[in-house]
Amino acid sequence: MIVHDEKSQRQKDTIWVDWDGPEDPANPRNWTNRRKWLLLSSGIMFCAIVSLSVSGQLSGNKSDRTVRYSISIGSIQDQTGVSKRLALLGVTLFTLTFGTAPLILAPFSEVYGRSWIYFGSALLFTLFFLPQALAQNIETILVARFISGIAGSSAVSLVGGTLADVWSDEERGLPMAIFAWSAFSSFIILTKTGLGPIMFGYVEEIYDFRLIQWITMAASGAFTLALGFIVLPHETRASVLLSRKAARLRKETGGSRYQCKADVERGSFTHMMVTALSRPVKMLASEPILISFSAYISFCWAILYIQLVSLPLVFGELYDFTIGEAGMTYAAQFIGASVGLLIDHYCNKKYIKEVGRRGPEARLYSAMVGGIFIPVGCFTFTFTSFDFIPWIVPCICVSILYVGILLIYLAVFSYLADSYTLYASSALSAMSFARNLVGAVFPLFTESLYDRLGIQGAGGLTSGLATLLSVTPFMLFIYGSRLRARSPFAQELERMKRGAQLAADVSEKEVVIEPTVCDAPTVDGDVSREVIRKTPSCEVPERTTTKEEV
């Protein structure tokens, strides 16, 4: 009984640290637009650097029917004496980390913030080009590529969270769409259009794969230096900032009254790690919404890697394009993605009108449009890939395909975030794992697929799968709400929502007394809730004391 009373007294004495009002300049959402867009630009540049690194691995030599060979892989095979498939394993390991590393990085960002992880990842990403440049065996190259992939994955795993930190839900649509489009486009431009591959192709021809690593290391190092000035001084994670504020107040007052709710509610770091690793797996195995959309976006990612082979094969063999000319046909992908961004902007207006009636399913209007474009693009590209048809026709078909891919890419993030809210990070981590797992394994057998089935055979298989999966957004639009009603995770979220609503109803009955002095007494010695409103120069901050009416 005494212990219980002491615990109750400690709870009464606790002061929960919060922002100093809605206009607190320390709150990242109150930062200037200039600072917010500078942070977004840093994330975009990080993605471009990672894509530049990939372009040194995936690129375009032409040998017999083997096209879209890796530039560095040729000299890696020569200098290490390994098979092509083993040399390609470096690409697989690099891509695989993009699905697994975010599961580990997320808990660290909860505790330590995003800025140090950004900078540390960029620094690690830069340093591990050194062993790749100096490597004398394939083992060193593979380990270095794996660690580089872990570091580079923060480019895409943390930027979305940063945007959520600094922009409200109503403001976030445009910045998120711009980031997704730019990340998608930089992958296309630097990795696949020939800009990165052709540049590195000449480097490899003059020297070997080692100079490619030195060049990429120099570019990454310059960016890391700039990142130290842009990101390090500006942490965006609200819970981390409030935790630091509480620690500062405890140090200044010499007491332990000032606490951050996130620190108390978070639990131990071990618990966070277990949850971060286990919950996405559970959701991916039991949530129909997540399973179906993960399968669809994974297929879209597979198309990206299939076209690493199919486009140079079509334009190189059928139209006798040079490597550089075949590489430039990837501009059709960029054009399609840009058109998709414009369509998504229109669909977002439709979402704003329909979200009150449709709920999260209002996010699926753009996905349904994408579900039409993808099979149309696949079929038309496959069956216009003949030498008697002008080369511009399959290019247009590629643009149609990539309109659909970008629309699905944008919609899946928004829909899963709206459907799972507090569990959105776990759902998105599970989806990212499935998507990048497909991206990791496809380079290993895509070329063999085209060798065995030919252009029309492999394209027909892809088109058939695209048609089957295109019903996904339509089915979720109709049955999504019913599936969520049966979901244990959604049911838990609904219980939490009802609890929050009940707490809001109770709070309306509370009497709020604003003390005018710094250390005002409580009402009848009873305190129901204390929240810091300001941090004045006096020793104890002003506080709000409330008591529930009887």
C-alpha cells in the first residue's frame, strides 16, 4: 500500500514535457519552408548518389544475346577469376539490404534521431568504396557491397519519416510525391538511361572497375561533407527533441520530474528491436491487404529489372541500336513516370473529396488507373517489338507502362499508411522487404528467361501476370473495409481510436485552471494531468493543472 501511494505520488509530481504552444519554433513542423525543402533536397541527392553507385554495377555491354551486362562485372570477372553469376551476387546483396536494413534502422531513429543516422550512413556508404577499389578477391567486394547497401538504404528508409516529421498530413502529399518521383526517376536516369552506365563504361574501358569505385567514392564524400552542415544541426524526430528537452530541464533543476512520454511509453530497446523485426513478418503472413499489395508492387519492381534486359535486347537486336542509343530509350520510362506524377496529383484531389465517405480506399483511385496502364503497357510493348514496326512505337508503350508503375508505387505507400496508421511503419517495412527481395533475385535469372523464351515469350508471361495482378486495387477498393474489419491489427487500432475518443469526451468535462505564478499550488492537492506550456526563466516551468468535475 505504501509502495502504491509512493508510485501515485511520483506520477502526480511528473511533468510531461511538450512543445511551448502550437507555434513553438523548436517544433520541426513550424520550421521555415526553406529549411524543409533543403532537407527534402538532401534526401533526393542521397538517393541520386545511391543510384549512381548502382549504375556502376548495372549497365550496358553487349555480347551475343547478352545485353545490359554490368560494366564493373566484366573487369571483376577478369581480375578475380569468378563466374558471372557470382560477380552478379554483389548486385543482389546490395539490393537485398534495402529490404532488411530499414527493419533495424527504424528503432535506432526512434532513440537516437534521424540526423546522426543520415550522416553516419552517408559516411559509412562512402568509406566502403575503399575496400571495393582495393579488393584483390571477390569476398572483399561482396562484403563491402553488402555493407554499402545497408548504409545506402537509409536514403529511402528515413526520408519518408523525415517528411512526416516536418510536414502535417494535409501538407505532406506534394513533398512525398516529389520525393517518390525523384527517387524513382533518379534510379531510371542514372542507372538505366545510359547516363551513369555510359559514363562508367568509358571509365572501365580506359582503366577498370576500381576507378569506378574511386569516382563514386569522391562524389559520395562531397555529399557527406555537405550533409554534415545541412542535416546534423537539425534533428527532425519530435520524440527525440522532446526527450532532449526533458533531459535538459532535469539537469537544470536537479530533479527527475520532467519526463518525455515517448521515453516512458517506448519500452526497452530490446523490446523495440524484437517488435521491429517480428511485427512486419506477422503482418506479411496474416494481412490480406498487405499481402496483395506487396505482391503487386513486387511485381512492378520485377518489371524494372526485366527491362534491364528487354529494352537493350529489343532495340539492340531488332533495330541495331548502339549501346548508347539503346540506353537513351530509357528516357521513355522517365517520361512515363512524369506523366504518372501529374495523374497522381489529379487523383489526390479526388481523394480529398472522397476520403470522408470512402476512408483509406479513397487512396486507390490512382492505383486503379495504374492497374489499367500496366497490363496495357506490357502487352503493347511485347507485341510491337518487331523490326518492321517503327522504334518509337515500343518506346511509347514503355511510357504507358511506367505511368502505371509510378501510380502504383505512390498509392501503395499512402494506402498502407492510412490503413494501418500506428502500425504503418511495420506494414511499409514488410512491403519494402518483399519488394526488394524480388529486386535482389531477379538480376540472377532475368537474362536466362529471355534466352529461353525469347522476347515475345518472356513478354507474354509478364503481360499475363500483369493482367492477373491488375485487379488488386479494384478488389481492395470494394472489399478493403471488410478486410480491415477482420484484421487483428486494425481491430486493435479501432480499440485505441475508441479509447482516444473516450478520453477526448472526458477532457471536455475538465476544469482548467491556469496558474499565473511559476510555482502555483495544485487544486485541493490533487493533480490529474500536468503539461509544460512554457519554459520561463524561473526554476519551475509554468504548468496547467486540471481536475475532473464530479
